[in-house]
Amino acid sequence: MALPITFEHVDKRYALKSGASLTALSDATLSLREGTFTTIVGPSGCGKSTLLHIAAGLVPYEEGSVRIGDEFVERPNPNVGMMFQSPVMLPWRTVIKNLMLPFELLKLSDEKAYRERAHRMLSTVGIDQFADAYPRELSGGMQQRAALARVLLTSPQVLLLDEPFSALDEFTRESLNMELLSLWAELLPTVCLVTHNISEAVMLSDTIVVMSARPGRIIGEIEVPLPRPRTLEMATEPEFQEIVVEVRDLMRGSSVPAPQGGR
């Protein structure tokens, strides 16, 4: 069962070496409905990744509240899976042993069943034949496929994606996005993706959230009424391009940062 995510008036500040502070997020308020796919876009440095890391329980915040379902976020939650820009694979472990890591850390039972499911998930993302390979023997795209398989293996109720495919070539990125949509449709977690790619946001999302320049605020939410399942051919349709323009125009107006002083 998927869980909603709720941010209410969240502020996040970082201390600088000068003694001043930098406000990364200001009064960030956002609700993500359970089982939906939401994408966050905005200028570089606006706090998109910070918002995701806060939801994952990896970064504390100063004011406001964040909830996953009915629980306030105070630490990492085993119901929440997260993918980063890099695959974060342990180089001394094979692919299958990297996938077994959550089993070990969460002290789960029935290792045989978990390993069998890990192989099935690797097969689903197309790299089961590389189960016994080491990360260095895989391409970047294959490593991210393994990372995707690992994060989905525990059937998270919430999936947080911090530009996981941004370093890949366009063809590989499109392929992985389509696989991600297929897996999401099957498992239906609540998904929140951070990206700089507007077309990618339109292709994947139910809702696109636009943030202002730092200090990051939520300045708009755009619904994406395109039918599902999505196809790459949709990107050429006028309705798709109209949404791209709408998002781009809102982002263009958000690119001027608000003045702020140290506090």
C-alpha cells in the first residue's frame, strides 16, 4: 500500500564557514497523494534534492513538519526507498550481493526467497545475466538498472528518485524511464522524482511541482492529463508540448532568487 507525503511550512538552513547561514528551503508546503507520480523541477540549487533528502530522513530541517503517511519523518523509514544520481554500489560485492544488502541491513528472514526475488527483479530490468559481475564490469546504465532493482526489491511504499538517470545518454535514459513507468504501474508506490529535464517530467508525471530559485519555495503545481500507459511517441503531440511550454514559462519566472541575509 502506497503512502502519501506531506510537507508543511518546511524551512532548511545550512551554516556557512563565515558564520552566516544559507536558507535552502523557505516555507515549502506540498502534498503528494498516495500511489501518484510527482516530479519536482526548478533552477539549479533551489533545494529540490534537499527536499527529497528530508523526506528520506537523511537531512534534518529547522521548521515545519514532514509526514510519510501518519508518521512524522525523524529518521530513515524502511518503507521509503531512494535512488541517487550515482548507483551507490559497493565495488567489492557482486551485483547479486549488492541486491542482498537490504536483506542483511534490515535483518529480514527467508534468505532463499529474497535471493530468488532479487534474481527475478534483475531479470525484469534486463541484467540477470550479470548477477555475478562486479559493478566495475557494468556500464553506467547497467549499474543504474541494478540500483533500481535493489531499491524496488523491498517493495517500498514511497520511492524517492534524485536524478537517478541524469548521467546517462539520452537513449539509455529514455529506456530506463519507460521501465520505471512499467514497474511503477505494477507496484504503485508513491513516487517523487527530481529532474532538470522538463520533457522527462511531462512524460513520467501525474503532477509537476515547480520550485523557485533559492530559497526554494513551491510556486506552482501543473497536472499532466496525458493518458497512461505513456509512450515515447507522445512527446511529439501538441498537448505534450503545451505542457512543456507551461512548465518552462513557470520556471523562467522562478529563476530570480529572492534576497536573503545571514541569520
